[in-house]
Amino acid sequence: MSKRRVFDIDFEPGSDAPEPAAPAPEPARRGPMASAISENAEALTERAAAEAAIRAENDRLAHEYVSLKRDGAIVARVPLGDVAMTKLTRDRGTGNDPDFEELKTSIRDLGLSNPIQVEDTGEGYELIQGFRRLKAHKALFEETGDDRFATIPAVLVAKGEALEKLYRRMVDENLIRRDISFAEMGQLAAAYASQMGLEVSDAIATLYASAGRQKRSYIAHFATLMSLMGHKLQYPEAIPRSLGLRLSKAFVETPKVRQQLDAVLNAHQPETPEAELALLSQVLMPPADKAAAGPSASSKTTLKLSRKEGAVKVTGAKGKIELQMDRDFGAVDPRRLEVAVRAMLDELGL
């Protein structure tokens, strides 16, 4: 067997033969501490970036939430006890509400289809719209104890909205629904003027800017009526527009009419809207028409007065007035008695 011989071959310079590749450098070796520091720095950077993204998203959502609040697009169930009614003077009377039971029945059977509107104060809520709906929910919860009436659906309004705008929200809702009386509108205008330090006319122009000029004029007359006699009236919401205008003008033009009405209401103390309206109309009658009209809604009136001399019983009926007390009126000077009787008749417009 022949042996193969291996020869060394030398390539001449400039030939195309490839040069041998240089050996790859070995990677730098890192200690355990350096590796841990590097990995921690990368983790911190990633965490900071994630937190920044979360903050940016939260800020966006917060701004969007506030914007939705202002637009009345946020609805939540609010506990009844968290809703206060101290910021705004309500434009609803506290007298008889013939439709209140129907409202309660509707809410009990079908739920509240139109949420109330509240301002988020940060510590609770302030009612803006929905006085009757809130009142009905409270009544249902007291009567039934059902937890579904313990909270009420409410549109949330962001805190800090101007007081004038909050009043306008409340007023415009009732103007649109057309179930608010002139007496209630007049009373609110007078209260708002007092609260804001305005003239009543300016208060009406602000609150009822959505109403026509003629309607604002009617509200002004009822504001006068309620300022002068509202505390004496039991059913002001029942007063029709024409009667309210006549009363307002009579109070301004003939102050004695107001005194007469005050005496009549004290004497009769009407228990129904119809009885009170009859008395209001009677006061405006000329004396001859009053006599022809006959007895008023109450044909007999009895009063009991307390005096330092003792109790006094006064009875008024058709054609007579009786005054009874432990006193000998026959011993009174006739001239003093005449003066006293004349003063009483003048006060009654007789």
C-alpha cells in the first residue's frame, strides 16, 4: 500500500486565496451585581412608562366625566338622605297637590322614568330639579320600607355651576311642563330677588328669560300678591290668573282692600280652595254687590280671643255680630262705644 504525502502549499502575495478568519472576540463578562442593577433599571423604566400612561388615561377619563356631568349625561342612584334642599328656594308650593297620589302610584308600579337632577357637592347632593319626584320617593319609602325606594335615579351636575343657571334649570323645567302656577312663580321670583339682592323685576327677567313678555308681567303681579298676602293664603296655587291680577292691582291702588281680606281670612279660615277663592272674589266686589251676593262660603263664624280682662267670644252671622265677655258694656261711655263700633265697621269696609 502506498503512502499519501502531504505538501505545504504557499500562495503568493496578491492571489485570490481567502485569508483565514480572525477569531471572534469573547463577550465581556458581567458580574452578578451589574446584571441585577441593569435589570432593575429596565424594570423601573417600564414601570414609570406604564404609570405615566395610566395617569394620562385617568386624566382623560376625569375630564370626560366632568364634561358628561355638565351635559347631564351621568345618571346614578342616589340615597334619599344624601339629597339636600337648602341651596335653592323651591318654586313648588307646600299646599294640597291633587296629582301627588297619582305620581306615587306611577313610581310604585312603573319606576321613575324621569330622573331628578342634583348638584354633586362633594359631600352629598343638592336638589336642582325634581322636588315632587323626590317627595314621592320619600313618601313611598316611609310607607313601604322597600329598599328600591331608598335611592332615587338622579342626573349628576358638576359642582360649581353658577347659582343663576341652577335656578334657570329648575324654572325652565316647570315652564315646559306647564304645571306650575302663577302664584308659585311669583313667590319664587320674590324669594330669589331677596336672596340675590335684586329688584323683583330683575329677578323675573333673569329667572323667566324663556317666558314671553306678557307672561313675565303676570308673574310680576303675582309676586306682588304673594309678597303682601302669601302668608295668609292657604291655597294660592288655585288662584286663576285673572283673579290674581285684580287682587294685585287692588292691593296697590286701594290698601284698605288688603286689610279687608286679612280680616275676612282670619274670620272664615277656609278649608278648601273653592271656599278661599269665593272669599277672595267677594272682597273685590263693590259693597252693593256684596249685599246682593248674600252670605259667604261660611254663614256663621265664631272666634275666641284672649284678652287680659278674660276670654272673648265673637260670633258673626248674617245681619249681626255678637261679642261676649265678662264685662258690663252697658256701663261703657256711649261715645267711646260708638267710636269703637265705627272703627270696627270701617275696618270691615262696612
